[in-house]
Amino acid sequence: MRHQTKWMIAAGVLLLLLGAVWLALVRLVPSDEELAHRVAADLQSRLGVPVKIGSLRWTLIPVPAVVLADVATGQPQPIGVKKLTLYPSLADLVDGRLKFERVEVETAVLPQLALRDLNKAGESASLGTTATPLVRLVFRDVTWISRFGQPLVFDGEVDFDPNWRPREAQLRRPGVEHLTRLTLTRQGQEDRWTTRIDLGGGTANGEVQLETRANDRLHLTGTLQPQGVEVSSAMAAFDRRSVVSGKASGQTALSATGDTIGELAQSLHTRTSFSMGKGTLLKIDVDKAIRSFGKERAGQTAMDSITGQLDTQNTAKGMVVSFTDIRASSGAFSASGKAKIANRQIDGEFSVDLVDGLVGVPLQVNGPLDKMEVSVPRSAIAGAAVGTAILPGVGTAIGAKVGAALGQLFSPGTSSSTAPAKKKP
């Protein structure tokens, strides 16, 4: 009985102490409404745009936490977070420091154009100067909206070292056919990360590193080795359609420079030398397109190989994609050329050799990506035929090129696929 009495007394004292601490915290900590107002005002001053918080509540049991709901910026395309949970470090709070052990983001919308406005407002977060008050970030169902309105959903986690250096990071595309995932692992305390990418049933592994140069400018470099990436599947994972199917491999170099994280992302440049074995050119029958002067192209073209160089350059107006030194071959044709894609428009020109003797026929691809137009100058076909008659073999190529040049010279501003007017009798 004495033992039991002692335990009851001890439990009573503990309850009294907890009650006293709770009352003290209630008096010291502001109300949920007041705290929500303070947080919204602080976010507005940091981001440079109005911020609205639907509700805020804080708890101490079972662990200290602050939960914000329905957070939104006052922009034409607002940034919105359905639920944001912050877990502060109690030990740091006692010492007067603010440090979050964990932050969870559940269901958010991040329009690219809205983030650009934040940068204009003077966002100055730098990888090289700010101590990190966050240990782990977890996000689920976060929708990125491109400048063209294309939504993409991501999940992921990031564990931070001091100065915002990711120690471990993972980014995933949920709900796609093949595993689509980026994983970063820091190498010791160096600003160097092992990179593992799963995409299109293949991989693109490598390494990236970060340097701080003159005037505290950040410089990011890296190399990747794409292996066995199925191109159409990789594009579909990001809700984009590919004009080619087949497995590609190669070597990629990447670089970026800027003062902030946003500037690094906006300046990112990649250069990939790639090769592809057997594949299919989707939506275009090259032989049919050439023989109909671009009027008929529906179908597909089987290919034995494609090689070339792919460059991507992020800009404030979106990504610019350039294909150079493209060389393709199949049982029906071989081709070489280049193309550029910007603002969802394609502009490409190729030289095509058909197996039945038409050599060096120019083929142009232009227009919106979802409504590409293929054109072949009639003058080039006629020139190729004349060249074959005069000088078989070499004469075909010369005739095609001369015919195309004369067609442009005598028909400026007209469609290259338009048939010449018939003479009146």
C-alpha cells in the first residue's frame, strides 16, 4: 500500500507540473488567429506578394506541430497549399532558435509563372549563404504547372545538411507506366552528388557538383549516361508525345550558373550525344511525304538507327530544344539534318536519300508540335529526275539541290509544296 501511495503521489505531482507548463505556454503563445496573421504578414514581406492563410493551429501533444491549411498567394495564377505541417525542434525553441525537424506539404499547386513573379519580387535564397533551419522536407501530390498550362504531379523527400545542401533527395512521378525517379546522394561533405535516374525503363546515372565562384556566383556542372531509355515512354511519363519510339543511349553534360536556386534552374543547359538502334518514326511516312510533296504523310517509318546531338537550354520564356547532326537510316531511306523546338513550335530541315535513286531531297518540318506540317519542294523532285537522266548517281543529288534553290529563287514567299500553275492553252 505504501508503494502504491508513493506512485500515486508522484503521478499527481507530475500532472500538476504538466498543467503548470501548459498554462504558461497558453499565456505566452499567441492565439491561432493571431499567429496566422503574423505568419501571413511575414510570408508576404519575404515573397513580395499577398499571402492568405485559411486556418492555423498548433499543438504540443504528441509532438510540437503547427498546421496551416488553405495557404494561397494573391497572384493571377496563385501558388496554393492545401495542408502544410511544420514540426519545430523543441530543444531549439527553448534556446530561442527556430529549427524545423520536419516539414510536410500535402496537395499543392506550383505554377511556373507564379514562381517567376516571386523571383521578380526579390527572392534572395542562396545555396551559399543561408544556414538551413530545416532537417527534412516531405511533399506529396504537388502539381507543377508549366508556363503552357501543362500539369505534372510529383512526390518526394529531401534531407538537408547545413547551408541548404541536400544530403539525400528523391523526386518521383507517381502513376506513370515505368518507374520515373531522380535520386541524389551527397558524397561526404563535398558539394558533389551521385545522381541516379530511372526513366523509360532505362537509367541515366552520373554525378553533379556545385562550385562557388567569383562574386559568390554558383556554378553547377555534371555528367549523365543515359542507357536503354525508351524515348516514347520517357516522354509519356511527363505527359508529352514523342515522334520517335526506340531505346536510346548516350552521354550528357549539364551546366548552370546563377546567384540563387531559381537562377540555376533558369539557366540549366544540357548537351547529349545519343544513338538509337531499331526504332520507329511515329506519325510520318517519309516515303509517302516525299512522293506527295508533303500533302500525305500519315503513317510510320521503321528505322534501323538514329544518331545525333540534343541540346536543351532553359530560359525565362521556357525551354529551347535543338537537334543537330541528326543522321537516320532505314531500309527505305537515309536522312540528315537539324531541328529546333521553342514555344511548342518546331522548325526543322532535312536532306533525304531514297533507295530508288532520289538523293538529297530537302524535307522541311514546321509549325505547332501537335499540327506539324511537312513540305517537299516540287522543284527538288523535278531537279533530281533531270539530274538522274543527265548524270546518274551524283547528278540526282546535284539536281535536287539546284532544283530546290531555283524553286526558292523564282517563287519567294510561296509554299514549297504548292504545285506550279498550269499554263493556259
